[in-house]
Amino acid sequence: MGDISFWADRTPVHEAVKQNQIFKLQQLIESGACVNLVTVDSITPLHEASLRGQIQCAQMLLAAGAQVDARNIDGSTPLCDACAAGSIECVKLLLNYGAKVNPLLFAASPLHEACMIGSSECMKLVIDVGANLEAFDCHFGTPLHVACARPYVDCAKVLLNAGANVNGAKVHETALHLAAKAKNADLIKILIDYGANVYAKDNRGRMPLDYTHSGSPSWECLEYYQRTPHSLSHHCRVTLRKALGPGRLHAIHQLNIPPRLISYLCYD
């Protein structure tokens, strides 16, 4: 019983971090306190600092040997928590210490967490170091699903520009279905510009248009694209970007074609 009680209790290091007591934390570390002890929920002091965006505490803990990729009972790492807090500086710090950006299968990733709060800056940081754009959470789907369900237009654009699969499905539900449910015409248009299939059906056999109200801006947008064929230039842009794949989209700027075409391919 003693061991269970010990692990259930928060340590003085946890409390110092919670109160953002920098000097107290320094004293504890210098006196030999372990920075990797966990609560019953497997929360480390670094989780605490990351979730609160406390950059000084996080720096001190990492310098003292805190495990950068420790997982709590939900599978979240300090990087997940820093993204959930929208703490750009903490995200940068953790990445500098080698934090992994891709999680276990079907667990929410740092990219998911950044999407959930609409932090496009945190998203860019983890994408730049290789975050999986198609990471799948069993509840939320891909990061693009999260961005469209909220809906966060800027976050969706970051993902689409990076090469996210616009037609990826969550139980046959695409990002366009979610944008239609959110009644966001701007997001609907962006998704279609990036190749979203307006005829895709979900597990109920319904297309995105079926989730809008007749005469609404979102209905008018979807109805227009259902009856109006896309231009050849649109199909060429979508096909070329898909052929290049997320890892090689930067190569567009190296193509020996006019600058205006490069801008078109990059959605500038």
C-alpha cells in the first residue's frame, strides 16, 4: 500500500513546477530530487511544465535529465502537452531535445493536439520535423479531420499545403463532410480546391451536400461544384501535387517552369 500511495502522490518537484517556483525547483534538483518520478497517472514534472507552457521549468527539468518522451496514462508525451497548450517556445525546446513527433499507432499525436486548439504555428513546427500528416486517432481521425470539425481554416490550409490527403476517410467520413456539417463555406471551397471529392459518401450513404441546408452558402458552394466540371488546370495541379507527395512538394520550386505556374501549384 505504501508504494501505491507514493506513486499516487505528487512530488515536491511536481508542486514546484505547478506553482512555477523556479528557485524552489532549482534547489530540489541541486539536492538530488529525481525529475522523472510520476504520479498514478504517469504524469512527470515535464508533462506538468509543458502543459502549463512553463519554459524555464521545462528547461531545468530537461537539463537535469527529464525523459523527453515520457508517456502518461493516456499515451501523451510532453510534446503533446506543449502543443495542447499552444506553447511555441516549449515545443521548440522539446524538439531541440529530440522529442519524437510521431506517436504510437492510433494515439493522438502532437499534430492532433495543435490542431485541436487551432495553433497553426505549433503545427508548422512539428510538420517541419516530420510529423505524420496522416496520423490516425481512433476517435478524431486525422489532423485534417480535426481541423475541419472545429473548424479551423488556417490549420486546414497548413495541412493541405504540406500535402495532407484531402480525401482521407474516418469511417468513410471525409474532411469535406465535416466542413459541410460545420457549415463553413470558405473551408469547403479550400478543400475542393485541393481536390476534395464532392461526391464522396459516408457510412450512411450521404454526400457532403446532404449535410447542408438548401440555399445556405455551404449548400450553394457544394451544389455549384457538383454541377460544374473542374478546369483542366485544376486537375493538373491536384494530380502533380499528389504525384510528388508530401515529402517532395518543396521540389515544385525547382521545376523549370514559369514563376506564375509555380505559384499556382503552390496555391500562392
